[in-house]
Amino acid sequence: MRNYHDMGGLPAGTVVPSEHDYALWEKRVDAMQMLLKDKQLLSTDEMRRNIESLGADVYEKLTYYERWCAAITNTLVQRGVITIDELARKMVEVQAREGGLKP
């Protein structure tokens, strides 16, 4: 039985890398993932497991790099590198800085 994230063998069209101009945030997510792997705070298996465990609804709504963000976050929380509270505080801080909201 095929799971919602399993595209193996399905027609998905040709991927032409030159057609996609990566946004700065996407490049940063890629760099963060590579850095965390180098620091042994993240593995390919953890990334895959956490992406595949998002659930069909969430998986379909998120873009490729948004899935990476979710997987990186979940891995760091699971490993105890960050806590949910620390993450929430930082998100409020960033929102205040970027969106003009008060923390």
C-alpha cells in the first residue's frame, strides 16, 4: 500500500532545476540542515521520519522547504536541543520584529 508521501513510480513531470529560483529563506533552510548534520544534531533518517509523520493534510499544505522546517524543528525538540517554550518565545520575538507586533 502506498502512503501519502510516497511518489515513487508516479508521474510527477520533469524536474528542471534551472526553472526554480530559490528564495533566500529556502537557501537558509538548506544551509541550516547541512550545518545541523555537520554538528550531528540531525540525521537524514530523522528528517525523512519527521517529514513522513506530518500527516497527509499538513504534508499536502506545506511546500518542500516548509516540510524541511517542520522536520528540523521536530528533530531539535525530540533531541532536547530546544524546547517548545523556547521555540514559542523566539517565534513571538521574530513576529514582533518582522511583523511590527509587540512581544
